[in-house]
Amino acid sequence: LALVPIFKQGMDYLEKKGVDERMTAFAPKMYRKMTLYAGLFSVTEAPDATVKRLLSDAEGFKVAIDKGSKEDAISAFETFRTHVPKGVGYFDLKVPSTYE
């Protein structure tokens, strides 16, 4: 769960400032962390359906940032977050106890 604080940092900035030059520069790092996080949920070494869905969600986030759409990026991240399986890896950025 050490990746989640990076998500929190990025989303806090996105919600406050929108998609500006700084967010555009930070987004590739956040996207990469999202893909790494997605890979944690594979039952086998090969990506399964859950991982593929999370990777697709991460791609949607990246596309929204590239388009400069704050609302789409927030929505795409929330989709990613809600697709994370309940249990050990689940987190809610509004509830620090789920990721600290």
C-alpha cells in the first residue's frame, strides 16, 4: 500500500488545481504507480481479468489527463479505485486509515 500516498498526492492536487502543467508532468508517475498497483492483484504471474480491468482504468486516467479534463480524470481514478478488489489492497482516499 506504499503506492497509495502517491495517488493521494496526485488526486489532492488535481482536485485543487485541475490539469495544469505540474499535473501533466506528475501524471506519468501516477499512471505508472497505478499500473504497478494493478499488477498486485493477479492471482497468477500472468495478468488476469481484474488486472486487465485495472490497467484499462489506469489508461482511462492517463487519456483524461492528456485531454486536460479534470472531471474525466477524477472520474477515471474513482473507477480505478472502485475496481480494486475489497480486502488487503482496497483503499479510500477520504479515509486515511485505509492506506496509512
